[in-house]
Amino acid sequence: MWNLYQQAKNWSQRPSLIFGLDERCQYLCYCFDEAVLLFGKWVDKYLDMKEQKGKNRGKPLYKLEHILDDNFKEGQRSRSLRGLLALMGPAAGMAR
């Protein structure tokens, strides 16, 4: 859906036309276009978020692959052990 949103935006075409939906089904086309738009705007919102302080100030807060991941949650940026430890503290450390 992200690719369809990008194509529609770059080509100034409705997603339903790019996807090949029958134009006679106006309400279906409207709903499809609206769904693609809402999803695209939602992704854009997270792509536009930048670090506010520190040495990474101004750098993107999220990467596209993280946003498009099924398990994406706002505020969750890293799945590394270091990121987990930063979120959970020593309780998330290695088992002995």
C-alpha cells in the first residue's frame, strides 16, 4: 500500500486508477483512495519525526522498514539487546 501511495502522489493519479478499479464503482474507488491516503499520511507522519535533542538531533526517529513492520509501536525504535535494556532496565538482561 505504501508503494501505491507513493506512485499516486508522484504521478498525481488516484490510487484506484493505478490499481485498475472500475471507475463505474465510484464509492468503492472513493473508499479505496481514502484508505490508501490515510495509510500514506500515517506513514509520512512517522517518517517526518526527527530526534529533538542530543547528538542525533534532526535525524529521523524511525526508519521506513520499522514503520511498515506489523509489530510497529510508537516510541519503540530498536529491537537490539541494548535497546531492550534501555527500555526494560536490568530485568531484561541475559539469563544466567
